[in-house]
Amino acid sequence: MIRIMLCPYCQRQVGAFAKVPAGATLRCPLADCPGQDFDVPNLYTRDYDRHPPVAMSILGPTGHGKTMFIEALLTHLERHVNWPGFSTQWMDEVGMREIRERLRTLRQQGQVADATQRVFPRPKILRLRNVPRLGGRQLLMYDTSGESFSTSENMLESGRYVRNSPAILWLVSVTEFEYPEQLADLTTTYAHAMELMGADPREQGMVLVLTKGDLLLEPDAGAAAGLPPLPPAAREFLENDDLNPAGDAWGRLEAVHVALDGWLQKTPLRNTINLLKEQFRTLKLTIVSAQGRPAIDQALTMDLMPRGVLAPLLWLCRVGHPGAWVETKFGNVFHFDLPSALAAAPPDATVRLEPGTATLTEPLIFSRPVTLVGAGPASSRVVSSAEKFGFGFRSPFVKVSDLSLAHVGTAPGDVVRVVGGTAELTNVEIRGAVAGQPAAFGDGVLVLGTSKVRLTNCHLRENAARGLSVRDAQASAHLIRCTVTRNGDAGLLVLQGDCRVEAGTVSENAKYGVELRTNGSLALENTVLANNGKAGVRVAPGAAGTVRLNEVTAEGHAERGVDVQGTVVLTAAGLICRGNKAAGVNFKEESRGTISGGLLTGNTYGIIAAGKSRCEVHSATVSGNTDSGILFAEQATGVCVNSVLAGNGNGGLRIFGTAAVAHRGNTFDRNAGGEIIQGQGATLTIAPDPDQPIPLDLESGPGAKRKKRGWFG
């Protein structure tokens, strides 16, 4: 298996770091990496899988406390944290010595660092071991001048590391803005620079850190800046900042976030906070005091007393790598990853996934009745590189809503497999399934056994085979207001079983919109089938079952709008077939069908009935087709009554072979080849009153003996 690691300079995934020929050092293999002149520490790559990186991409105006925050965080981690088994270790000697000198100056002389220089920062890498509930992590700490983010040009020069960051830290002192709109202006600069780099801040999380919180502890401390007194939850946090990841840290962080959000809405920054919520995928708020007391003339008046500095780090671990809450009647419990949350969830619990992208390498199995809820498909994404399938449902009942499920990588696999019980998916995007060889896998949703699946407002797209497949006789799928598009075979496939589609769109799939292959039933209502590679609806040769189309539009297909074969019975009401290159509706073999109402226009043929098929057309409009309106050929039989056949390029009604057709009450107008074209051997009769059986013999011909038959013989 290829080992994927994160480059600490460009924050992109690489398969392996390149070895420098002149020595044993490592470099990023990507030619456009901004860290081409820097080595990747060998220690960083050792035991990497147990210590995934957390990028601490820090932004903020000059003088708002970015460098001091890093030094306060290091002081807290190295001297004040006493978690069981916890330890820290620097990953490169050069970075370690630089930090040690800065900390020595600060701790021994009380001297605060000067403003950071505007250069591309070499990240300082600190490995953390045995963090409660987190395990190991590697901090990639970037500290560059506030001037690096004052213009988009400066950011492109020395702040490019933020381009691929899953989350960023923005450190600001709310009492030190040059003007109230400064943060909003910085947001515009950041968005412009990200656009120039081909990135979108809406894909990132943001942790907004209010620095120098000690300056806000006095009741009227922020009055000059239009700030009300600090909310009690934030004040209490600064006075007692103990955060235990194994305990109530996550609840405290959320409470402080909510309190600060409400507080900022009462300040001149309220519009800027609203902007940040729109600009970034998610926004979290916290407050820190890196020094504990203000510095005087760049010197501390007492030892460094950091407060709240763990909060930004813990938020980064969550915002960049979303966790999940298990909600029960007994309370809510936070888990750092979705698999552990599902494993801990009791029956009937709700698992709420935070915004962000959760990455899985093994199939995720739903074996108990649970509800999984995200923050919306654009915000909560779960991607799996597992073989065979990414998500398996075998619970009596599962509900999934408001997220994206995707397969990534090259391993063949379906996205979702439902092998038992009932599953309901609402507002879920399903994409990326990979097909195997020989033809296997590659379905967005695969429904097996006696499973029942209901999808509402879902999007099934860009799967290598089908958007959804129903494979077994007792399996069923019901799609409501769903979009099924750009899949590599059919949008929907029924091998056996039942599939119902309401108010959906099935478009731009490589072969068929909907296919019935063996034996089953299809029902489509108020649905659009458009621009699929071959046909909108296709019933395969030899297939059996039923197809019901009610107010369905099939348009723009390379072959046929609706293609019916085998012994299937089609019932269509209000069907619109237009702009299909071969035929609007095509019947073959021993299929049977009734078309009531509707419009068939702009096709080569409006309707074709061939083989031993039978087609009945009632009150339809068949017009403007480049060849004939309706063609009966070979041994087909049928009825055409009360319909309009007009403006077709050949005959309005053509009958060839030994086909037998009864007609009555039709309107013919401006058909280039004539109203009715009847070939030798074909039979045309006048249909009797509709309340009487129509006398047609399948072995029709001149002088053939006829017996009374109903609508379908």
C-alpha cells in the first residue's frame, strides 16, 4: 500500500519524499512546492501514521500576538500539561534551537519578541504523544509577519502555506484594530489571494482567536472600542482554563464559542463576524491570554502565565478533522471520529457529524438503528478509500441526512451497500464509486436482499457504473426529488426488484437513464430523463415485468427516449418524448404498451412497434418527427385512436410487414408522405366503439380469420 504523507511546506499529500543526493535529507517531490529550499525532517516521517499532522496556519495583523501565542502554547505544553503518558519532542534540531533561544529570552529576561519578518516560514514541527482521546499528533507551526497578509501580493510571496490548509487560526486583538472594518478588509484580501492561488476559503475552517484577553477582564476595558463587558463564560474560562480532552473540554469549548458569538453580535464587529461565517466552511471562536498580563516596553512584568492557549489547538484538531457527537436522552458525548462514534452509539441514538471532511480507509458498517446527520453535503463530507464498499447498511433501520458520501482512490468499490433492513437518505450526495474487472462494483448505491431504500433530495453522480442498482427480487428503492447524473453506465438499474422515481432528474449518464434488465418493476412520475448516452428508459431483451410512466419527459437521447423489449408491459400517461435521434418510444420482441395522452415530437420516429410487440396509442400528439409519426412493422399489432398525427416528415401512420392496426378518430395534417402508408401484407381496420372489444388477430392478414380480443389480446 502506498504511504501518503503531508508535506509540511505546501500542505499537499505526497506518496514519498525525495532523498537529496548529497545527503540523507528529504525534500518535497512537487516542483512548485514553496519549500523546495528546505529539508523535511527525517523524524517527521517516522511513525507518521500514529502521529498525523495538524497544520497550525496562523494569520493576523501585525502586533496582535501571533508569535507570543506560539511561545505561550509551547510553554504550556512543555511545563504545565500533566496528562498521563504525555510528552513532546521536536522533529528537527535547527527549529528546536531557534525556539529554545526565543523561549530562553522570554523566560529568563522577560523580553517579548520583536515583530516577525516577512519571509516564507519554515514550520516548527513538534510531536505530541498520548494526548487523551487524540493519541499522537504533530504540530506544524507557521509564524510569519502580519504584513504577509496585508496584501494579496505579500500573501502569495510568504503566506502560500495557507492555500491547502484544512483550517486556519486567525489571531486578533479586538481592542487594537486600526479601524472597525479592518478585519473585514483583511478577509477580502485573504479571499482574493486564495482565488489567485486557485483555492476557496469556503473549503476551509476558521478558528478566530481573540488575543490579549487579559485586557478585557475589567468591566469597562473595551468601552473605548465599543465593546460591552466580556460574557461570564469567557471570563470564567480565562480564570480557569483547564481543558481535559478526556473530560468536559469539548462542552466548555462550545459554551465559550456560543458566548463569544453572542457577545460579538453586540459590538461593531458583528457584520464582520457574519461575513466570516459566510466566507469559511465553519467558524469557531475562542479567547486567550498568552502572557497573562500586559507587557511594558516589550518586557513582561512577571513570569509568562498563558491562559486558554490549548483551546485553539483543540479546535484545530476538530475543525480540520471533524468529529461527531452521539446524542441520546442521557446527554451528548463527543468523539473525534465517525467510526468510534458509531461504535459507541446505542440503538436509536443520533450521531451528528461536524463540518469538515472525514477520511476512512475501512468500510463503515451500520449494524444498529441510528440516525446520522451532517451539516449539509457541502459542509460535511465522508470519503472512503476502502475496497468493495465504503458504507454498509445492515441495520433494521438507518437514517442518513445532510452530508456527502464518496469513494476516493483506485480500489474498486461501491459507495453504499444496503444488505438488510430499511435505509432512509435525505439530502445526501453519493459519488465516486470505482468499477472493477471483470465488471463489478462501481455503484453509488447497491440494494440487495430484502432491503428497502428511500432517497429524498439526494444527488447520485459520477459513479463509474450506476448511480443506484436494485439487484434482488425482494429489494426496492424509492427516489423522491433526486438527481442522478454523469454515471458511467446507467443512472438507475433494476436487475430484479422494484424502483420508483418521483419528481426526479436522470441525465447525462453514459448509457441509459433507467434500465430494467431481468425481471422487476419501474415506476416514474413527474420525472425528466435527458441527454443520456443511449436511451432514457431501457428494458433489456428478454426482460419481464412492468414499467409505469406518468408525466415523464424523455429528451435528447442518442437513440430512443423509451426502449421496451422482452415481455414487459408499459403504461404511459402524459409522456413527452422529444429530440431523440432514433425514436420517441420503441417496442420490440413481445413487449406491450399503452400510451395515453402526451407528446412525441422532434424524434426520427415518434413511435415504433416491431417484432411481436403490441402498442396502443390513445389521445396522443405525434408531430414534427423527421420520418413517420407511428411505425408498425414485422408482426406488431396495435391501436391508434383519437390522436393527432401532424407535420411528420413521412407518413403519419405507417404499417409494414404483417403488422395489424386498428384506428379510429385520429386527426392527420401535413404529413409529407401521406396520412396512412400501408404495406402489402399489413392489415388496417377501423376500431369499433371503445366500449367493445377490438377484433384483432395476431396472425392478421388478408382474409385471416379473426377472433375477439381485448386491449392486450
